[in-house]
Amino acid sequence: MKRKSAAKSAKNGCGNDNEDSCFKVQYFAQDGANESENVDVGRLLARATFADDESRKRKQLMVRIRMKKLGRKHRPFFRICAMDARVPRDGRVLEELGTYDPMVPETDARVKLNSERIDYWISVGAQPSEKVGVLIKKYGSNGTHLEQQKAAQQRLVEAGYGPPVRPTASE
């Protein structure tokens, strides 16, 4: 195994006209033998930049679980989605994980989550936004308000609140 140490070269022996860009690189082998050579820093930086470009191509996505706004003016509606952190709020989604409708009269019935998929995304490193984190804590797979949510949804069904029932072709 070789280790490198760099020291400023007193003599320009690297083949470059600029003395400031030359360094003497000394190799220390395990057997105690020392080897040294002059290296052009510009070439090293060019190689480092190329390696950095390659790693940038292989860069992994930072996934966020956040809300995507839909609806219209004064009538908001949100989808809870897994998204790349770099895309805009209403941009491309990786997967839709639930909904949040703040206009529903029952507070505990406003959220519908696919808990299984949310648990999957969190297990692979997705970070929920602040508001979505609160909703997951309340209504996720181990939520604190699951019983209240079921009761609120039942009250809404009994009150007739929900999507309109469309007549089928047989009627």
C-alpha cells in the first residue's frame, strides 16, 4: 500500500512552464522504500473534475414526502406525494401516497393515507416535510388518531358528505 504526500517542488521538473502548478509527490511503500516524482497540478485537477462529473451522474435522489397543491382559488386540495427534492411543489411525482382536503368539515376525516407505501418510502430514506410528518404521526400506520379518523369518516358517510353517486348504465 502506498501513501502520498505532496510538497512544493523547488525545481520545475513536471514539464509545465508555471512553477506554481508543480508539486513533488513522494510515495511511501510498506517496505520503507521512498519514490518521488514531479506532478503537474493542472492535470491532477482535470482528472479530479472528470471524476466529480462521473459521481454527479450517479448521484442518488433525495426523496421528500410532501404535498402537491391542486384545487382552485379558495378551495385547496392536496395530494401527498413522494417527490425528488429538487422538483417544484407541483412538479413531477414519483408516487402518490394519499390526499389532504382541508375543506372537509370533520377535522379527522381530512386525510387519507396509503400507510404501507409511506412506510416503504420512509424505510428507503425519504424525508417527510414538516406538515406531512405531523399527518403521518396522527394518521399513519401507527397513528395516534386512527380511531377518531374512522369515526369521523363514518359520520361523514351518514351525513351524506362524499363524492356524488353516479347512476350506472343499468339504471
